[in-house]
Amino acid sequence: ADFSVKYYDIEIFGREVERWTQPLFKSNGPSTFALISKVINGVRMYLVKIEHDVGTFDFFELGPTIHWKSFHSQNNADEVESLFRNKLNEGKSIQLDVILSEEGGRFYHEQNRNIILSVNEDDLVRVPLPYLWVNYMTLNTLIMTSSCVNIQLRNLISLIDL
């Protein structure tokens, strides 16, 4: 696994419960979450990935284009991951590259790298399933009306400079 569970003794005075033991996930390294974008017919589009994950409220959820765990292997990379890796290694087309902290109630000192990368209109003309091009308005509407946008994609969307 890319994380381990550690138990911590927590003590805070002045609360309804002043002391407890709490399990927290300890990451074994940062994950990378990325969103690839491009302009299609004059509209900025974002490449999302349709995922099914344990505990998903709906049957599926939309996630970032790239979700690499700390131990991510370069083996079995599809054309989307390969293009992303090449652009990232070249330092090309990076619109944003920031580190964000994970929610602290369950994750201990976990930080993730979040990247938004723009590609040319002739890149990724046909994307394989489970990828899908979506515009910002659709993503924003889905966030407000359903639970099918995962937290990693929500974080990336919040970083988009309109």
C-alpha cells in the first residue's frame, strides 16, 4: 500500500471530549494529481477520468486526468499518461504546479502535487475510455448537483484561473 495506519493520542482541552486515540493514514510519499486541458472549437476543455472506487456514492465518479500514487510505475502507461509525462519532463505547457495539503482529520502530514497542463489542439484528438473531455461549466454544475466529482478533481478545479 502507499500508506500505513498510525495511532495518535490526541489531547485538546475545552472540548466535549478532551482526550482520545485516533487512527490516521500516513502516506509513504506524495501523490500527483493532474488535469490536462486544451481548447476545442474555441472552448477550454478538461480531460477527466471516469473511475469506480470503493465507497463511491454514485456508481462512478469523475477524477483527474492523472492520479499517480507515490510508488507509481511507468509501466503500462497509456497514451494520455505518456503525453503528460513527456510534457512534464520537458517543462512544457504547465499552467500550474502546486503542493496542497490533504485533509488533516484522517491523513497525517500528507501533501499532494497538483498540476494543470495545457496541450495543443492536435494532441489527444481521440481519447480512450475511461477519459472524457468536459468543459468548466459542466464540471461546476456537477459539483453543485451531485457527488460524482471526487475530491482530487474538486481541488484541481478550484485552482483553475478563469
